Amino acid sequence: MSFNYKRFVLSATILMMAFVACNSNSGGSETAANVTLEKTVDNASAATENYYGSADTTAQAAPPAANEEQPKKAGSPAVAAANVDWDKKIIKNASLTIEAKDHRTFNDYVHEQVKRAGAYVAQEEQNRSEYKIENIVTIKVPVDQFDNLVRSLSSTKDENLVSQKITSQDVTGEVIDTRSRTEAKRQIRLRYLDLLKQAKNMEEILKVQQEINNIQVEIEAGAGRVSYLTHAAAYSTIQLTFYEILDPSAQYNDRPGFGKRVLNALSNGMDWIGEMLIVVLTLWPLWLLIGIGWWFVRRWRARTAFNSKK
């Protein structure tokens, strides 16, 4: 009896289809019972991914050319080291006080130098009195132009540099550490997103969603801190105060003379006496009790003396 290969394949196919149909009928009720929960989990996962971004937050690289080297895995130490920004992040600050020979001329010179250095004036304040006119200017300057601008403002021959203070703070380590922590939290968030897809009931969905919200807040705080430090390192700050003496004799005009100070002393003394009088009047119940007590003591002494004479 010869073996018919085609008939064997046809029989096996029919048996397999019958087996699949039986399994589908037996599991139909269970599938119908869980369809609502599966839809809820899918909807929660989709909403979370739409709000926080796709589960894959890294940019997709273009396929390498035939003669290019295959890229290494994202988690490899070589790639992690390559992604670290080792550029120095140094926050520089300078405080300058300058006595100008001519206020208007020096003011124009300051704004010209600021414009030439690619900087900008963040805040400016002017005060004027009989004694002097003074400007307080806060300048934000690119870090590569910081030294040049400080030198150009403080080395003019017609002006007098009264004080100068320069400070710097290296925040490179803090920037790298904050970026690393933020990236680690992003990876943790991705894992929670996967867990959200696998949640089996509403309680698990809410717990995982709360954890995702907390991690997202920490990620945004870290990103904001890195952005602030990066901007502060890119733009240094110069606090410039310059003034012109208008009338040197008017420096002590606000100081009162001897007669005025005597009158002020007498007035202050009267105020002090008035305050003491108010305190005394405030304690009138105490004085009343003392008077009543003294009256009883005197009467008791008088009665004692009268009885002793008898």
C-alpha cells in the first residue's frame, strides 16, 4: 500500500482547523468577560503615552551605509560616555564700581561696549541727588566675551575704578549629575509605561499612573535645573555701578546741624517721658491694690497701738 503524501497533508490540515475551532469556542466566554478591562487598560496606556510622549524617547538613527560601522547598543558604556557633555559650565560674575568724569559720555560708552560684545542690559536703575547721579546696570554677556567686556569697562583712562570683584563657580559636575539622574528617571518611566499596559485591574492602573506622574515631575524639575545652569554658564553677569559727583559740598546736606540735633534730643526726651507716663497709667490697678493694702496696714498698726495702751 503506497503512501499518499497529499492526502496526509490534507487530513492533518483538517484536524488542525477543527482543534483551533474547539479552542476558540471553549475560550469565548472568558474572552468576552475580560474585554472591558482590556479596553480600559489599552485606553489608559494610550492616554499616558500621548501625554508623556512615545515609549521610545530616543531619536531613531538613520540606517548606516554599507561602509559604515554598525552602531553600538544604546546601553553600552561607550555610547553613555559619548553622550556626556564634558564642556565646562562656569558661572562668572563681576561687580564693578566706577566714578565717571562725565556721566552721559560714560553711559553712552557702556551701552556701546555692551552692544559690541553681543550682550544685553537685563536691568538698569538711575538715582540722582544734589550730590551725585548714579546708574546701577545689570549686564548679561556671553561667557567668551566676559573678560573683554570687564576689561573695556574698567580700563578707561578718564574714569576712576573704585572697586572690582570677580567670582566664578564651576557647575559642570552638577549639570552632568542632573542629566544622568534625569535620564535614569526616563528609563524608569518607560518601565512603568510597560507595567501600565500589563495592569489587570483599575487599582493597579491608578497606582502605576501615580508613580508615572511623580517621576514626570522629577524629570521636569531636573530638566529645568539643567536649562537654568546652562543658560547661567552661557551668559555671565556684570553688576556695574557708575556715578558722577555733581556737587561735593552737598554730600553732608542731609546731616542736621548742632541746634537741630539739640532740638531733636529734647523732642526725643519728651517722647520718652510720655511713654513712661502711659506705662504708669496703664498699671493703675496695681497702684490701687497697693494703696488699699497700705491703708489696711496703717489701720491694723493703729488698732494694735490703741490696745497696748489699755
